[in-house]
Amino acid sequence: MQQTVEYPGVTRPHLVLAKAYSSPALSGPPMCDELVALVEHMFTDEEAEIVQHIKPFRAKSAANLARQAGRPLYEVKPVLQKLAHEKYVILEVGHGPRARFTLMPVVPGTFEAVLMKKSTEDFTEWHRRFAELFEALFSTGYLADYSVKPTHAVRYLPVGEVIEAIPTALPSDRLEDILDHYDKFSIATCQCRSSKKLLGEDCGRMIEVCTAFGDIAVWLANAGKTTLASKQDVLEVKAAAEKEGLVTWMFNVSSDTRYNGSCSCCGCCCGALRTITQFNAPGMIAPPHFMPRFDNKTCVYCDKCVKVCPMGALSIVGEGDSRRLLHESVRCIGCGLCAVSYNKSAVAMREMEGYKESRGGWPRYALKNLPNTISNMRSVSAKRKAG
């Protein structure tokens, strides 16, 4: 097996795959030890020999890959099926003779596919090692490079208790109203807290809170990734999650009944929130509809709102009579946990001037954000070429 000079002991197929995953077209990290180690874990030598021939956004049939690998089709097919439906590290598009196989971004994509399960009991030592290697790669902060220009892929909803007190709230701010557009639901593990739990670093909050709506819910359930549920089941899970201080995000689309989803996040484990709290890169999260406004005259500086804020956006500064509550609005997602934490007279949620409600489905979202997405990819490419 041919090895590489740049990475002694690493096979050439693994290096080819790592370079594919590093592509800006897949929002990939630069070539680095962390990426190579993750790819080596994801694919055995035999699997890498076959999958190395898949390039970003160039799905290939099993027959095509067999020819390129110089292997009989009857040997290649089972390998591809295992990768797509047991490990979930590649994606199969279509069925039967029209089936094609393609790579997914490391995140969002592969990370979620690998760690989305019905229960944490479904994880193995292989998943634990995957979580460990992914965390090392995520912690390099490479995703911040793709947030220079905003894409606003997700948005956060105000918690249920606070939204009822806001007269200007829209149906798109209310989870129950959003769910009325769907008739199929399923529930799975939160991939972020599952990953942290596998590493012994989770915060101990609910894990089975990741939900899918629409046709995707049935597809995921049939694939053994989620458990079918009712609308009421989802609402009960989300209400319980809010009581634990978790906040609900949605994909930032409004009218696609085929594919939508939501998870309940904490600032310590959630990858989306960590892009802000850890890497100061808020570009993937849409601006909130509401923001808290604080009354320092009424505030008793009990510190409770500071403790519940998942974003670290609140702090108490000064001493004695000069104390005041500092709110860093650039870190705020408008969840409203601070407004229900203790002294409600000291904080109220106010509508953001110029807020624009998300409209349309995935095609409209993609078209709207395509210029910024391409710009971010080009920026990353230029930065890497410059050295």
C-alpha cells in the first residue's frame, strides 16, 4: 500500500479522501493532522481504496467506482452499502440501478449522520473514537472561515413561556404553529450532546431532543435513525428541554413541508452556538426577532440571568452602587431565557427594528444565500493559496 511523504504511515487513498473533504466546496477544513486522523478512522484501507474516486458533488454509481478501483462489482457494492447505511459516512442518492454515492461535508453532514441515533445505547467504541477525532477537528475553529459573510442557516425561537407575553410574536416564532404545517414527526438523539457524552464532557441535560418534520421524518425512521412520533410528543419533548435551560432552533425556512428539523441546544455542547461562544463567528445563525431590554434600576443583580444565558452574553460589571448588567447583543440569540429566569420586571423582550421574517422553502433560501456562500468559499480558497 503506497504511503505519503507528507503524512508518513498514511495511505495514498486516505490522503486523497482527506483532500476531497478539505475542499471549500464542502466547507472543509484545511489539510491538517486532525482531518487526516478522522478520515483514517472513518474508512478502512479497503473502503478508502474504493471511495477515493468520489469527488465533491460528483456522485458515482457502484459500477463506476468498481471500474475505477479495479474491483468486481459484487465486492464493491457491499462496501458502499455498509458505508452508506451502517457507518453513514457517505450518502446514497437514488435506488437500484440509478443509485449514486457521494461525499458529505464533515459538518453539517457526516457528523450528524454518524451520531444521529434513536438512543445513546446505540453507540459503540467506534462512535466514541469518531466523536473524539471530530472534536479535535472542530476545535481548530476552521468553520469560522465560512462565516465571514452571513448565510443564516438556522434561527432560534424564543422560549414558550416568554413568547406568550409578546403581542407582536408571529406564527413563525411559535413552535406549535410551525408544527401545524407538518403531519410526520420523528425524534432522535442530539448529535452535539451525544458527542460530548461519548467523551465524558456533556452537561447532563436531555439528549433525545433532535426532531425531524415532514417526509424526512419518515425517511430517517425507516433508516433506523429516529423514532416516529406525534406532534404532541415533539411539543412535550421541547417543553421539557426548555425547563432544562435548552433553546430551540429551526432551519431558517418557512414553507418546505418535506424537510425541516429542530434540536434543543445548550451553549456548552451545541456546535452552532459554539461558533459564537468559542469562535466569534455568528454568520450561520439568523438575527433574532426579539432582544432582551434590561432595567438596571429594577435589577437586583442576583446573577440568575447571567447563569442561564447559553451564549455568555450577560455579565455583571462594577461594584456597589456602580454595578450594572452588561448585555453583549452581538452574542445574543434572543431565546428569552433571561426574561424568565427570576426578576421579570427587570427584563423584557423587545422586537428588533427591521426584522424580516423568513419566507419560502429550501430553493428560495439557497438562491438568496448563494452569493454569500460562494464568496465565503472563494475567500477560503484564496486564503489557503496565499499560504
